[in-house]
Amino acid sequence: MTLGAMLSLGVPLNVLEEGLASLGLNEFELSVTEKEYDGLPVTDVDVILYNKEHAWIHPYSGKYRNYGEIKAMIERTDFSSNVKKLSRRIFDIKAQAESEAHGVLVDEVQFHEVGAVDSIVDVVGTAICLDYVGAESVISTHVPTGFGTIECACGTLPVPAPATTAILKDTRLPHYRSDVKHELLTPTGAAILAGIVDSFLDDTDFDNNWNNADIVHIGRGVGKRNTGLPPMTMMITETNERR
């Protein structure tokens, strides 16, 4: 949803694709679909993995990249220092939470949300897009988590998942349960928000804030699940602040 909102906001697809290509990953392609949601234009970005055989294998089976390998991959690229720094910041947040959840060293954390590739694309792609936008500051509303349980490679887990819960605790990310019985906030999503957002406002303060701003662009991103919630919406104001 984050990548979809960024492309809808005006980041050229070729900027994202060329940036991701420098990682040297030949395991995926992006599928971008323009849709409508309640009469509004939205963008759906799907990371298509060429090989999904490891998607439901236990994370510490040796089939996944660990964080030490991912850090080295990012450092080998020709990304700007800002993209590298932002990518590392987001991954640091997620790796620390996964380390707590699985009881392993941070550099040995293996990312297993449909394989490490998906996490790499989401995290590094967000850093590429945000760097292109050149936001001076990022403001967000409080984040819904959902509730219930999910099935994954580790078995049946509560919502929010243990790694998401660790991120919420460690970063004090403002959040609320919501009434939707689905996982609304993944560990990757929580890490991205914790890594890029400078300040959080409740819905009333947020609405008052941007209603008085000069909005230049609006972008909306959606996921695959219809939760009844509105799409992820991003706005650029005249002061170049993304909300």
C-alpha cells in the first residue's frame, strides 16, 4: 500500500524499478494496477515472486536471507546516502523486533514474510520513493492494528503479531485496535511507519492540520484485502511535507 500510494502521489514507476534493480535481485517483478475505490483513483502494487516455494517454510530453516546479508546488499548499491540511511533505519527497527520475537542476534534475523525479497522491496522501495519526493517532514494519523489471529510459517499468531507488538512497544508508535478482524499492520508496515514518520496526530488534529494546508498532490494506495477501511492516502503540501 505504501508503494502504491507513492506511485499514485507522482513518483515515476521507472524511478522505483531502476532503483530496485541496483539491488541485483532477480527474484521478483512489480505489478502495478490502477483501480477505483469508492469512486477515487487508487494504485495497487504487487510484488510478484518468481519462486514461492519457501513462503511457508519455518524462518530459521536456512532458506531466507538474514539481516547481515541484507545490510551488505544495500551497502553495495549506488543508492544515495539518504536512501541507504533510510533503508537501514527501517530494517534496524524491524530486525530488532524480530530479534526479540525469535530470540536471535539482530544480524541473524531472517525475514520471512513471503520470503525476504518482499520485505526488501517494500522497505528499500519506500526509501527510494521518499527520497525522490524530498519530503522535509512526514506526518501521520494514529495506526490501526486490527485483531484476531493469522496463519504464517511460525504457526498461528495473535494480531498484532509478536514482531509488530515489539515495534509498537519499542518505538511507541501511536496505534489503536480498530474493529476489523484482520491483520491491518504487519511488522514491515509498522517498521516503515516508525522509520519515516516524524510526528503523529489523532484524526481530529490531522484533519485540522491538512484542511488548512495548500495540498499539491494526493496519492492513494490499496492492498489485496477489502477491510472496509479507506485506502492509504498521502498528500504533499506546499511546504513539501508528506501527510
